Amino acid sequence: MRSIYRLIYKSTSTEPIDVRMVKSIEERSTDSNSRLEVTGILVASQSEFLQVLEGRIEAVNQVYSKIIHDTHHIDVTLLSYSLVEERAFEDWSMKCVTIGLSGKWIDQNLQHKYGETDAGFTIPQDGQRAFALLYDVRSFLKGAF
């Protein structure tokens, strides 16, 4: 059995985030992550990204290195990086979700639970709280929320 690592980071976008941008990120990331056997979810607010990556340490490091050097991100902050027993986001090589941009029920629920600012949805600064948010999004996507 291969060791699985989970990395969670947050970053600030260098340009305003919209649904079209997030869809483009998802399309680009899905193929490359699939080849590397990396799974995860990216949550985007109006100005920030929160992402979880799961996979072999070399693959997770490779994807994270690309993110750190991507000019679309600034203030990339590692929130959590650990060896885990199993993947929590195994269904997606990359699933991207916008929060606070659509007015959907999930937006309102997560904004209430995790906070909201004048600029939009608040991305947690703490690794455990960030994982909880990502897991809530996963549960919503799987119809269990």
C-alpha cells in the first residue's frame, strides 16, 4: 500500500475570481492531477483559494510547487501537511467549487458556519478548520450535507 499525504493550503488570487476562472483551473488541473494520481478539491471565494491535495508525497509536492510558482497566486500559506490513512477526496482528480459567488444554499450555509467578510466568504486560517470546510463541501457534493 502506498503512503498517502494530504496537503492543505490557502492563497490569494492576483485577479478577481469568477466562475469562469475556476472552471478553467478545474479543466487544466484535472488531467495533470489524474496522471499524477493526485486527488482533491479547490474552493474559491471572491479573492482567495483553499485547496486540498492528496497523493504520493512526490506527486503532492510537484503539484504544490507549481502552485507556489503560479503567478495567479500570492500569499500561498501551507495550513496542513500530513500522512493520512486514506484519501477523503478520492472521487476527484480536481473538483473546483465557488463559494459566496452563486447565492446557493451551500454558500449561505458555509458563510454562516465559517464566516463572511465585506469582501465575501472567509477562508479559515487553521488547518483543522480548513479541512472541516473542505469536508463539508465534499459532503455537499456527495449529497450528504
